[in-house]
Amino acid sequence: MQIYNTLSGKKEELIPIEPGKVRMYLCGPTVYDYFHIGNARPFILYDIFRRYLKYRGLDVKFIMNLTDIDDKIIGKSIEEKISASDVAKKYTDAFFEDLKKLGIEQADEYPKATETIPEIINLIEKLIEKGMAYSVNGDVFYSVRDFQGYGKLSGRKTDELKSGARVEIDEKKKDPLDFSLWKAAKPGEPAWDSPWGKGRPGWHIECSVMSMKYLGESIDIHAGGIDLIFPHHENEIAQCEGATGKPFVKYWMHNGFLNIEGEKMSKSLGNFFTARDIMDKYHPAVIRMFFLLKHYRSPISFSEDRIREAQQALERIITTMQNIETELGTSEPADAKIVLEESINEMKQEFLNEMDDDFNTAGAMAKIFDLVKEANLILAKGKLPESELAALLKIKSTIEELDSFLNILYYRES
């Protein structure tokens, strides 16, 4: 199985650190709003990839964090005139409701930043001891130039980062590239006790701590959107490897943007539809199908027409499955010689080959439609002998087996 590794810039064979086991971490949401359809892309795709790895016999431990304290949450608490913790609870509950509707399997853990404060403080203390971080009047910053590997994920060099980089301007910093590990308390904001005074953690340190707490100091796969490569994932590497001296992540996976009218869909641009908006109009399985029809690393354009195309494609599969069931009735042609058995097995193997090639769901779905086409050719013949009924049964069972990780056939329940 080959996976494209952002760190090396090429496809690599998946060889887990511990044979047979995959430790996988996905950056989850900042719970200050309903997630939009662009946010749904990584949640759905990495759900499918995780299920596929399990289908292939690997023991997968999957963690997705929840950022439940952040500037955006504090901003929303002021806007909605409720506490930051109430904002986080409201949108965390909504997040889980939406995940369930989208057919997404529960992660093994959903750690929250606010429940990991002691571990965050411990890691910051370790970085200060190693000379990788420094405190100034209650704030703590990471010293980017003291980590030799900074920029290895994004391909950026520290000397080139000063101009045009997304860096926080703060006179307390020794260098503009340095980033916050701990933020000193401000009036009215949530805060926790620390060796540097009351405050709260920076965003980047939260993911480092939560991934290491649940998966260990070196993990197999860290996933997220392409927009997280810099600075978030670059900073995670600096924090973890700066503290442990060990490689943090073996395979970095990043999905492409979802665009609307040529621009990245984002809350900051205001050009977004929530997943709830789309689920009000279309079955959640249609959203899964929409993302399956494009390679995960490619950008994908969102429009009503594209969603309707995904719905039509899914309905084609569902209709064929229903027609097979009607044709089979209560018969059990299992003992009959299956016509086209070799061809059906080949299509299944081609599907798996596509999935093994960096999770090429677009190529894999083409093989599903080959099976659907074959079934419809048989169904069009009218009264069928046992051998062809057996072929229909095999096609049906093959598609159902592959759906164990695609999870799109629950559209039939609508």
C-alpha cells in the first residue's frame, strides 16, 4: 500500500512503526460554530481511510482532538453572551450529531484541550528546560531558530519566512517567527494556573500534547487539510521533536481544499455552507459520495450541480442493488456455477489496487460502476439461469463488502 507523504513529497509504502498497528491522528474542529462542508471533507475521507486500513487487517488506533478553548471560541462567547465553555459544549454536541448523520465511525478518543492542561504545561516546561522556549511576562514562546529542522514539512526556510509569513506580531517575542505556547490571561477570558501565571495554551501545543498522550511520541499517520501544513503542523513537529528528539510523524497526509467559485471555502471568507445546510437538502451519504468521486489530494469545486451529480451516481448504485434483490427474490443460487466469476473478482481486485495507490477513491469508484454495469447487463436479459443469478448475488455481496468502509449504501434507509 502506497501513501503520499507530504514530508518526503512522494508516495511511500505504508510500513507501520509497530508491525500490524497504525496510530493515526486527525486535527479535529475548533468548536465555535457548525462545521462547513469543506471541514466535512477530512472528517469523511479519513474515516474511509481508517476503515479501509482496518479492512486490510491493520489494527488502527484513531484519535481526533477537539479544540475547546481558542480566540474564536472566546469571540463567539462575547457574541452569543454565554460562557466560552457553553459555546464549546453547544458546538461539540452539534459536531457529534453531524458526524453520526454523515456515517462517520467514532474515533477511539476525542481529547479536549481543556482536559489536557497539566500535560500541556509539562511539555512547555520541558521545552524551556531544553532551551527551545522562553517566558516573558506570563507568555511563553517557542524559539523557532533553535529547532534545526524547522520548515522541513512545508519546504520553507526560516530566512525566507520573515517576509509575507503568517506570523503574530508581538513585541515580547525575541524573533517575529516565534509562536505562542502559553498566553497570559486577559480580563474576562478563561484561564488556568501555570508556573508563568494564569493563562491558556496556544493552539499548536494542544495537538502536540494530545497526539503524544494517546498515541506516543512517534506516530504513523498525522492527517489534516492542506492549509494546516504551515504553520500548524510545522509547529507541531518543532514542539514534539524539540522535546523528545525523536521523529514525530512517519507519514503526513493532507487533503486538498474545497473551493466555491474558485476560492477556498472558509468561515473567514464567509463563503461557506454548513454540513447541516447540505444535509437539509441531500441525504448525508450523498456528501460521502461527493468526496469519494475526487482524489483526496485534489482540490474539489463545490456546487449544487456537483452534489446532484453525486446523488445521481449514488442512486444508480442503489437502484441496481434494489433490482438485484428483486430479481433474486428468496432464491439462494449460491451452489450454482457463477458466470463471470473471474471478471467480478478482477473488478474487486482492481478496486483494491486503486485504494492501495494512495487511497485513489475516484479510480476505485470507477470499478464499482463497472460492477454496476455488469449487473445491469445481466438484469436486462429477463428470465435468468441459476449461473447468472449467482453472478448477481456475487456482485451484490462484493459491493456490500466494499461498502463496509465506503459506507454509502445507508442511502437506502432514506
